[in-house]
Amino acid sequence: MKTALLKKRLTLVVLMFCGHGLFGSENPLMPVKLDSPRDTMKSFMLAMGDYKIGVEQGINDKLDRIDDAIRCLNLEDIPFVLRKEKGAEAAILLKEVIDRIIVIDLSLIPEEVGDLKNPLLRWRLKDTEITISRVKEGEREGDYLFSADTIYRAREYFEKVKHLPYLKKSGGGALYKEPWVASTLPDWALRKSILLPNWQWLGILLSIFIGLLIKKLIEIQVHLLKKFTNKTKLEWDDKIIYAFDRPAGLIGASGFWIISIFILKFEGTAQMILMNFVQVIFSISVIWLVYNSVNVLTEYLMYLTSKTDSKLDDQLVPLIQKALKVFVVVFGVLVSCQNLGFNVMSVLAGLGLGGLAFALAAKDTCANFFGSIMILLDRPFNIGDWVIIGNTEGSIEEIGFRSTRIRTFYDSLITVPNSILANANIDNMGQRNYRRIKAFFGLTYDTPPEKMEAFLEGVKNIVEANPYTRKDYYHVVFTAYGNFSLDVMLYCFLKVPDWATELVQRQNIYLEILRLAEKIGVDFAFPTQTLHMESFPGQEGLGTSHQVDVSELSDTALKFGPSGIYSKPSGQGLFTPPNQSAGVSKGSADNGE
């Protein structure tokens, strides 16, 4: 008994909150029901009925119900600043049309909308093209609204039925009044010429003039700002103003023209043509502005990366610049097409159906793109490095998404696809720690051994004296008896920052060796041949006839052996090999280029 009494009291409390609650008899925040075509039509007709009462009796609360009627309309294609005005006009015209052609029976309008997999997409008023459709995306996804085409053609529908009387029990329209233009302008202005009234043609000319005037005024303002920024020490303000210089005026003019189209009450085909034309101009201007802004952003990024030690970010900035520019253009074109009424998603879906063919056609492009990623990750070279790749030799000038550009030493530009670079053997001359010198100096065969050793010691000292040579590892050695010379090999390394310094220091070492040879008194050999003739016709041969003392030769040879008086296996003391000098490495690895 007590339990039943408690439930009864709780039910009464709930009913009080639901019926009256905290808001009294009516909830002012009650949402407009748009969950089905029946809910939408009911909300629209009730709101327009209250609006008519408000107009007749001057009740502000009732007049505000036009806003609820506007919420039943799909106004996404109309600029935001004009949605309320255009929505109110379309709502009044639709109410006028409906009350002249049919009496709404809500029981005949579907209330069931199906499930998420198979929802009811649209419903059309009997024997008309007035349609309520389900919103597929955006903030109002799932709501059922009068379609954008219905709103767009509201004036057309009204012109076709305005001569008809209101039907009984229909509500009697929405007290529509003709625009002030029809009642104010003279007949010649209302007369049509080439599909439009004369007053609209005049309005077009006037709006074009005002739009161009706005464009000029904006350009003057930008020019004045440019003069001001030129006086400042900052560079970024100049670049920002430059980005706004040309497109800003077009944006202002096209924005005014969009508003003018609605002010001049264009309808139907004329509105569509003019709106599309102006939207194209507006879209191009915005894309232009954002495209210029990418240059400002990337220049700022270059400024930041120049302060870092890493070269990877310096290479990434040009790639980011290209990627952003491509993104701005592609995204801008897609958004522009969407605003013009094209279904971009269906186009992208079509591309998905042809994905296989597209992938096959773009496989080289994809390979080059991933090759550029591998180059950035592996960093086999940096911009400015001297590289040898197959038969190509030069300095890296630019690393792009598809290819890398190499400036050869005869100033031509070679473009190598990144997919090839990713699999190629890259000899990076710019990454060398040392630059090798491997030279041979041929002395004449009449050079005495003492002078040869003095020459070797002098060359070693020249290497030690040069500030750019590697002191811990080098060789100076009498290496061979050549065909026409006694060959001395110089093998050393230079630690220099670039090729130009390498050439100069190599020259300095060679000049020092030339002066050394002059001071010591040795001569460099040049290719010679001596021809010995055994005999001439009519003369005796030139063969040798002196006797050889075998014992003397044997004694001389013996004196070059161990403990012999001629034996000097370590030289005469004039030359100390580099690898026996203090601080010189005794390794034998070839660390050359």
C-alpha cells in the first residue's frame, strides 16, 4: 500500500516537471522538431501560422516564430550574413505556395525514417517538386529540412501559383507583400530586356562600378601600408603586405558582388549564373592570397632553420613549401567546386573506383616520392655537396619530391629521379674529411744517392710545414726505377673545407718541391730514349772489348753486405722516413678519396 502511494506521488512530481516544470506552462528552449518529414512539415506550418498571427495583430513573440520556420530550411548554399533575410523570404513564399495548392494532412506524411543503414532520404509533397530531404553531413546531419533546391526555386513556384486563391482550411498564406521595387519603380524599369528587368541591369552596372571602386580603395590602403612597413626595420611585415597586395582588392570586390546579388533580388538561372561567376572570382582570390602566404611562412621557416646546426631542416623547408602550395591549390579547387554545387565526394569516390589504374599509371611518381623520403632519412648528401653518381658529377642544387637536380661543373643542370638515387651508389666528395695527394716525381738517373736522400727529407719537411696537411699519416719514398727516371712517391692528405682550398694548397706543396729541387741541384726527368746501333753498313761493330775483373766486382758486392764498408741499409742519415718521425701513424691503410 505504501509502495503504491509512493509511486503515485512520484508520478505526480514527474508530471508537474514535464507539464509545468521549472519553465511554467511552456519551455522557451524547446527545440524545433526535425526528426522526420512529418515533424519538419508540422514545425514549419505551426511556426508560419503563428507568424501570420503576429503580422496581423502586431505580437512580437509571434513574429519571432519566423526564426523557427527558417530552421526548417536547408540554407547551406546561402552566405551566412544573408541566411536570415533569404530564409524568411523563402519561408513566406513556400507558405504562400503550399496554401494555394494543397491542404496539409500530417497523417499522410511519413513519420518513420528507417534505420541507420537504410534511412529515408527524401519525401516530396504530392504533385509538386517541393521536397524535404535528410541532411547527410555537417552540424545538422540527420535533420529533415526543405531541400536547397526547394529554397532556390521558391520564387519560381510562387510566380506560377500566385494567381490561384487560397484553399479552404489551408491557413491563408503568410500575408506576403510584393517587394518595394514592384510598387515604386516606373514601368520602363520593370520592363524586361534580355531576360532581366531593366532595373536589375542597372543594378548590375552599378554594383560592378562600386565593386571596382572598393577594389581600388583597398589597393590604395595596402599601398599606404606598404610605405609604412618599408620604413620599419622588420622584413616580415613587408612580405605579409606583399602577400595581400593583389588578391585583397578582389576579395573585397567579390564579397560586395555576392551581397549585391541578393540585394538586387536575382532569382532562378540569373542568380545561379551570377553567383557562380562571382564565387569563382572570390575563390581564386582567396587561393591566391593563401598561396602567397605560403611563401611568407616558408621564408620564416628558412630563417629559423638557418640558426640550427642540422642541414636536414634546411632541405625539408623547400619540400614543405612545395607540398603546401600543392595542398592550397588542390584543396582550394575542391572547396570551390563544392561551393559551385559539384559533388566533390562523388568525384573522389570515382577516383577510388579507378584506383588500380591510377596506381599503375602513377607507380613511377610514387617510387620517386618514397625515394625522396629515403634520401631525407638517410641523408647521403646535402644541398651544395659535390657528388659522383654513375656518369653524373656535380653539386646538389635542389632536392624535390620527384627528382634531385645536380649542377655539373660545366654548368648544365641534370635532373635525376629520386627512385634512381635511392638505389644508386653515391660517391659524396663533399663528405670527405681529408683530400688525398698521390703524386710521383721522376728524378734523372744521374742523381747521386746523397741528393736523392736530401730530396726525400726536404719533401717530408715540406709536408710537415704546410698547415693544412695531415701530420699523423703520410709517406715520402723512393718507390721505383722507371723507364727514364728515378721515381719518388708523395702520399699525403689535406684537411681543407672545399675544393678551391684543396687546389691552392696542392699548388703550394708542388711549388715548394720545385724550389727544393732547384736548391739541392736535382733535375726532373722527362721521357727519353737512347738508341744503340750494333753496327753500321761498311763499318765494324761497336761492341765492348774491355776485360772484366771478376774478383774486384765480387769484392765490391761483398762490401754492400752485412758489416761491409759500403753497407748503409738505413741510408746515409740525410732522410728520416715519415713513419719513423714522432707523431706520424705507422698504419698502412689507404684513407684517400
